[in-house]
Amino acid sequence: MLDFVLQPRNIGSKDWATVLFVLSFVLIAITRGVFENRFVDFSRLIYSDKYIKIYRDTGNLMNWFTIALFVVQVISFAFFIQLSLSFFGFIEKTDWISYIQIITLLGIFILSKYLIEKIIATSFNIEEFSEQFNLQKVSYRTYIGLCILPLNIILFYNDTPIDFLIYFTIAVILIINAITYLISLKIYQNLIIGKLFYFILYLCALEIAPYYFMYYWFTKT
């Protein structure tokens, strides 16, 4: 006679994630309703640079449209980081404590990097480039954050990992970031050539080193 031993299966609650996903879509809906024309231009960012040309003033970096979608971006990227770490076996995707740690670290990282960039840009006298570059980065990364939000939902609620979606999303994020840098270099090439040495220092200190240390921290801890 066979004896069956039942082992309890611990399944983390997904309610906290549902709340965050709903909050993200509510913020998107409110932003679209309040800033209808701007949101339409923003939604075409992948194939048109009209949004960048119209809203290139640095004051747009701290208005409510940018702030609301920045919150969605952080929520979305924190989810994708957690899902990626879960896929590679570092954490559980339903662990809300890990998510709080990731989103806190991500928020601190972004804000600290922005403040340090402003200090260094002022020291190197490249404030114009830094502000425009930041606005362009925020716009494209916010767009990416909104695009990967539905993928996060699919990956989170699907108990079977979808390898293709994970690798595809990582590749798209890297490609769009690279394109953003190339576009910025083309737009501000005259300014960069005049301050090439400072730009190289800026690029190494704030656009390469932070991501290397983040990678090192996640892979070694």
C-alpha cells in the first residue's frame, strides 16, 4: 500500500501586486484625461520626435504629467526587476518585501543620480546638455515603463515563466537606451565637441559606473 505524504505549498499573496497594477492604470487614465493632447503626442514617441521637440523646455521635467508617469515608470521597472530576479532564481516574484526593497532602492538610485548629475553638470558648465539629456531620457524610459507594464502583468500572473518575454524585454530596453544616447549625441554634437573632455567624464561617472555597480550588487548579494 502506498503512503502519500502531503507537503504544504506556500504560495505568496498576489493582492499587493494587483493593487499596484490598478494604481498604475488609474494614474495613466487620470494623466491621459488631464493632459489629453500631450499624452497623444507622448504615445507616438516610438515613431515621432514631435513630443521631444514640443516639450523640450526643462520646466517640463518637474510638472505633474512627468511626475505621474514617473511613478508608473518606477512601479513598472521595479516589477520587471523583481520578475527578472525571480526568473534567474534569486527571489520569489510574489515576495512583497523584496518588491519594497527593490522599488525603494530604484527610487533612491534615480533621484540620487539626478541630483549628482545636476551638481557635476554645474561644475563642468554643461547644464544645458544635462537638463535636455535628462528630459529625453525620462521621456523614453517612461515610455518603456508604460510599454512593459502589460508584460509585467502577464509574467507575474503566469505561473510558468515565459523565457522569450524576459529576454525580449531586456533586449528592447537596452536597444532603446542605446538609441536614446545616439539621438542625444546627434542633437547636441556641437555642444559636446566643445566640451568633449567634460562630457567623457560625465558619461563615465554617471551613465556607466552606476549601472555597473547596480549589476555587481545584484549579482554578488
